[in-house]
Amino acid sequence: MTESLVHSVNWNIDYKVNLGRAWSRFLVSLRDDRVILGTTCGSCDKTYVPPQAYCEACYEPMDAWVEVPPTGTLEAATIAQHAFQGGPPAPYAIGAIALDGTDTLFIHLISGIDLSDQENARTLLRRGTRVRAVWSQERTGSIRDIDHFAPVG
Ligand SMILES: [Zn+2]
């Protein structure tokens, strides 16, 4: 059996990235209007959130923008037990959300759940739970302009 080595690694790199037209328009809309935008493919009719410049299914350019409601259905979720630099303190929940009227899953934080109550957390984080976006008080043009999604109903 080959020995498996483990090294400690610390990445702390400051850099800037151009977000491009689709992500920039998406984030400006979150910041200025509290509106979630997606793009719809004119060929296969799929709607993407976050928006994509090209359809991943048929590779067609997409320039049809649609407003998407801030509600959706939880398709999957997990509870993170370790914090990451720049992220929320652990434990926290992450969900894959099918926003209403879209064909993709939007990954975001799920809050408003007492994670210390495991039975309650399991119930609220199961597939099919309806969720709604909760907006940040201060919006800066980032994905965290939606602070989190919370269960509704
Ligand atoms: Zn398409």
C-alpha cells in the first residue's frame, strides 16, 4: 500500500476578477432593484439562474432576460460543520434551490432554521421545502445581497 501524505496548505490570495456581462447585470439587479434575473435560451427554452451568456444544453447565445420570483423549492441541502474564510460561522446550511420558473439550481445559504434541533432541521431542509429570498439591508453588488433563503409556509 502506498503511503498517503498530507500537507497543510494555506491559500490567502487577493485578486480581482471581471465578472462579465451576465453576472454583472445579475448582481446589479440584486443590488439596485432587489430583483433576481435569469436568462432564457431562445432555442431550448431553458431558464438559467444565475444567468448564463450561453446555454449549457445547446450552446446558443442567450440574451433574453427574465425576472424570476424570489421563491423556490429546495431540491437538496447540507449542513456545513466547518467555516471557510470569508463565510458564515459554522454550522450553517446550504441549499440547492429550484427558483420558480427556472430550470437550474441556485446554490445559496438557508437560514431561519435552528440547526441545534436536528429533527426540526432535517424536516425543514428536506427536498420540497418552499423557500423565499431574504434581502440584505446593505447591498453591494454581490451574491450576498440575498442574505439567505428561509423556509416559508
Ligand atoms: Zn438552449
